[in-house]
Amino acid sequence: MKLSARNVIEGKVVAVTKGVTTAHVKIEIANGCLITSSITNESVDDLGLAIGDTVSAIIKSSDVIIGK
Amino acid sequence: MKLSARNVIEGKVVAVTKGVTTAHVKIEIANGCLITSSITNESVDDLGLAIGDTVSAIIKSSDVIIGK
Amino acid sequence: MKLSARNVIEGKVVAVTKGVTTAHVKIEIANGCLITSSITNESVDDLGLAIGDTVSAIIKSSDVIIGK
Amino acid sequence: MKLSARNVIEGKVVAVTKGVTTAHVKIEIANGCLITSSITNESVDDLGLAIGDTVSAIIKSSDVIIGK
Amino acid sequence: MKLSARNVIEGKVVAVTKGVTTAHVKIEIANGCLITSSITNESVDDLGLAIGDTVSAIIKSSDVIIGK
Amino acid sequence: MKLSARNVIEGKVVAVTKGVTTAHVKIEIANGCLITSSITNESVDDLGLAIGDTVSAIIKSSDVIIGK
């Protein structure tokens, strides 16, 4: 499935930390460069996310703020 | 200024494409790994964004969808 | 590709209106029930969107406000 | 109150699942077509949400990603 | 209509600047404190927005980043 | 650091309510006018947020819905 979101960045799951309802998933997208996603625990189970998985971090370009 | 957003990723501006009202800014965050941000032309001028600038791509973890 | 977003709703494209930089795409997800998405013209071309296409409207549950 | 959001879709609450801090509310917007919203437990109480309520699912068009 | 969004802040429209597809609307919510909203020109016309109107600025609490 | 977000509104922290994973932070931006932000408990600790702190509420203009 192709997506309209401009950022579909491939990477490897390096950490999955489940909270009570929300999980923080760290994805290594390039040597040492991490992106953190917070999704529901339900989504983690639904996707069967585990460390080492190859996944895509999907981010709309309008959700990227620039700081300078 | 420190931010509550979990993803504050440093990178280099490699392209600034102004539309009529919205600009697309490409940021290289790691060797070859690009993130696209769409901000207003006003913001581009306000920040004085130019190719080669070191900037931060700021993304809330709740705005990162995971695909597997 | 499976997504962490809770809402992946299938429907048919019934209208694609390109502005100067942004396009409005109307998707019929159930008899007469429309969802409007605004994406970049670039995305419309990239996905080759046309009336009659079967697509998914992808919405994070945290982006759905409830009014009563 | 009229809203600038392009998607104000009427439907019926069919499930309210409270987590520790966040609740998942399922809204049936057309025969069998469900939309899931995640809001705070506080909002559920504030709106007095209950199964069978007629509500609106409010979604900005820029928050709708398209997949094809 | 009551909303699940935690921030429903009343104010007065002090400027409406239409671009080609997107309009920037400035709302004065307290003496001198302005909030800027960018909505489609279609929404401006749909709501019949004009300077002096009393409106609500509606913002989900999860869309407010904190900087310190 | 200057930001592309149009709304960077200064205010004072008047309440920090930590849930199990998410904290609600109330910021007084003008005499009596409050903005609520929900961020992770981790962010609260990371920023060392406390009542009385001067902070910025950062909101993209595209995240502000208008109601009339």
C-alpha cells in the first residue's frame, strides 16, 4: 500500500516499552539516529512488534516542525 | 529551549521548495536519510531557511505511525 | 503493510480537486458517507489517484475529536 | 457551533472502553463502518458519553492520510 | 455541541488573510494574546468568518508542545 | 531556537497532574486564560516542569480548529 504521507522511513525496532495503555517504540532509521513513536499497547500486539523488526516510521510532512 | 516533543532530530537543509503558500523543506538527518517538512512560506522567511543550514526536525511521538 | 493507526477505512474516491499546492480528495466510505482528505498535489500524482479508485482513509484515533 | 474541520460525521456510540487515562470510543457512522477515537477519561465523563449516544466524529482533512 | 478537545478558547477574529487555498486567521483570545489558525479558504467562506466575530479556538491538548 | 510553528505563546505553569503515563499541564497564558497540554510523564521529568515555571505553549496553526 502506497501512502500520501511524504515521510515513510524504513528502520529497525530497537526498543518497545509498554506503559499501562501506551507503548513507546524506538526505531533506528540510520546509524544511531532514533525516532520515537507512541502507539497504543493494542497496536503493538496487533502488529506483533518486536525488537529487530524492520518497520516504517510514517510521518506527515505537516507534522514536522522546524527549529533553527 | 528544551521541548516536550520526543523527537528533536538534527540535520542539514538540502532543499527548500516554495509553493504559493506552503513550502516543502527537505532535511538530511543521516547519510541519505531525508525528512520532508511542509511549513508556510512565511515560516521559511521568518527562520531565514537556506540550503546548508543546520536545523532540528521536531516531531511528537504521537505523530509517528508505524507500518509493518 | 499493516499500520498502527486504529482507523484504516476502505472507500471509493468520488472527487479529486487540485488547488495550487493542495488537493482535496473526497472518499465515499459507506452509502453517502464521505470523508475529505487534503494532501499535496504531489501525493495525488504519486499515488495516481483517480475517481473510482479503491483507497484507504487512514486516521489515528487520537486525531478524532468527539462532539456531543 | 459550526467548525472549520471538513469532516464532521454523525454516528452512534457503540463502545466506550476506559483505560487508566485514555478511553477508546467506537462510533458507528454507517451500517457497520466504525471510527475509533481515543480521548481522555476526563473527556468521556465531561461529555457524559454512553453507548447509544448520537455524536459527531470531527476530523481535520489534513489528518486523513490516503493509502492506495 | 460540547467537544472532547480540552482547549476551547473564546476570542475575537482580528485578521483573516486568504492565500490561494489556505487562509490564516488571527484570533485575539486575551488582551494582546493572539492565536493563529490556518484553515482552508472554503472553511472561511463556510463559516462566514469576518473581523470582529466571536469564535472558539479549538485545540487538542495532545497538540500542545511545551518548551522550557 | 526559533520554530516554524506559528503559535509560540508564553505563559506560567499553574498545574501539573501526572496520570499513569500521561501528564496534563495547565498553562496560564493571559489573565485567567488557560491552555491544557498533555505530554508524557517522561517529558515532565525531562523538562523539570514545576508550578510557576515560565514556558512556551507551542501549537501549529494547522492544529487550531475554529468554531463559530
